[in-house]
Amino acid sequence: MGTHKKYAGAGKRRAPRVPFRKRHPLAVWGLVIAILLPLMGGAAYAWNLNHKLANLDTVDTDSLKNRPDVDPDAGHSINVLLLGSDKGEGNQGGETLAEDAASDDWPSGKYRSDTIMVVHISADRSKVDLVSIPRDTYTMIYDEDGEPTQAQKINAAFSEYGPLGAISTVENLTGLRMDHLAIIDWEGFKDLSTAVGGVPVTIPNSFYDPKQDIRWEAGDHLLEGEEALAYVRTRYGLLRGDYDRIARQQNFIRSLLSKMLESGVTTNPVKLNNTVSAIAENLTIDEEWTTGDLRGLALSMRGVTTDSVRFLTAPVGVEEDHPAWGSIVRLDETKMGQLFEAMRSDQMDSYIAQYPDELLGDEVR
């Protein structure tokens, strides 16, 4: 197993006050993948799992306006907005993201979300597609009321306008209704990776990350705790910068899935309990996503395997230097339209058949 060496070295928004069931530290990572699969451990653990899930932090999204229509078909596909957030800088606002979302004034600039994914679950529950949106994507930012503000990098939506602003901005960019929201803190990687006994990755070439003061050595690594967190955060030192970071995050989730299935996490009482605890204690979801909904969705997805989960990145057109926002990404409008129309019509197989190179490859990173 390889090792690495570490060297020394705003505006306001109104959000409805919402109840949240119990105070917990912020989030873990990989909601749809990490929370659904552990729930398939069997009826013997049902009470324990329900108890843990009943204590999830929640955010009320019911007041958001100007949204795409809901598919009237009860068996429709599901789209989840998955945000990776930090713990929040400074002491302004409440102690948790849920508390800040429930307050009268969102603490603009306190939180950042550089990881933005749309998770599409097919109507027949046989496939899951995770589409990453680069954090530097240049688009119109919408506020907590669903109103346009100004065009800038997409990661400004969550930072400036909170969960509702992030939902509205992604919905307007994609034209897709986000059925649910999940917000996950980077720090949670430590808990989840430890709960499953480490996540295996292979690094093809040695390199140095000056931002985190870490030199990664080529070879096989079993990552948990701080190492896992450092891996998914790495951007500097990579050839393609943020694009390679996206690929590493996707690769980590893919490897986590394989580890959970192959090592019997879902059938091992201790590992199952630790994994669900790591998720339940570190996750913020929308208030409308009930425990019953989660359990029902999990049961309907019992046939999902690692081969059923596909990873893509929103198609990039060009990169530019913007006088106000620095380096920005403009998405390829034609391919972007095709991608999100495929998600809207639940025809992702057709899109992937047309653009097979858009999938995350088997190469390790």
C-alpha cells in the first residue's frame, strides 16, 4: 500500500424558520450512493436505521418559487441536487448549516460549495447517473426567492443565497426540477471512509499538492480519515486542475461503492451501523424527504450495482478570463441541452451511447 508524506507548512437572504429534529455536526459525502446502499442491509436493522434517519438535519425548501413543473407521473425519475460544503468560516450565524438556513438572514460568504452534482435516478430504478457541474461554470445566479441576480460563477449561488439559491440556480441552468436536496460537509469524508475500513484508490503518478502541503506517491492507497479528505480535496498539482479534482471525487465514490458491496458492509451489523451512523450524524437534506421516502427508494433500488452507477461531467465549451470573476467555464450549450433533456426524458442510455467518452473512464487517478 502506498503512502504519502505531509510537510509542515455578501448580501442577506430570508429563509423560513424550519424545525430540525436534532442538532448534529455537518455532513458526510455521497448521499444517494452512500445512504441508499446501507439501507439494504435487511429488516433486522430496520428499527435502528429508521431511528438514525429520523434525526437527520433538514432544510425547508417548500417556499422556493419559479420552479420547473413536477412530473405528474408517480413513477417518474428522481433528480437530487448534491452539494459538497465546508463547515463554514467565521462565527456569524448559527452553529450548523440547518440553523443558518432556518434563520432570518443567511450568512453570506460563510459557506462554500465547490462540488455540485445532479444525481439522476432512472424511473425504473435500475440506473444512477451523477453529473458534476464545474464550480467555475459561468451562469446567472438566482436568489432564495428564485429571482435572477447577476451572472457569475455557479458556486456563488450557495455561498451568497444558501440552499434555496443553489437549487434555483441549478434548476434554471438545467431546466430540471430538483426533487430533493442533500448537503454534505467535506469533513464527513473522514468518518465515512473510516466506517467502511478505508477506501482503495490507485495514484498513477507521484505529485505534490502545494495547497495542502502533501506529496502523493504513486501506487495503491487505502484511504481513511484525513487522507481520504485530502484526496478528494486535491486540485493543485493535478494536470487539469479542477477537472481532475472532479474525476478524483467521482473515482472515490465509485471505489467507495465497490468497497461497500464487496466487503459486505450491508450485511455486517457492525460495519452497517458505523456507516449509517456516519451518514445520519453528518447529513443535511430537504425537509420534504421523509424517512419513509428514503426507505422506499432504497428498497426499489435493490438491483443497483456499481456497474449501474455512471459518472459524467457537464460538457465544457471554453474557458475564459473574466474581468470581474477571473477564470470562468462556459458550458457547451448544445451538448448541455442534450444532456439535461436526456435526464428530463429519462433517456440517459441514448445520450451515453452518443457520447461514450463523456463517462468517467476506468483509469485510476
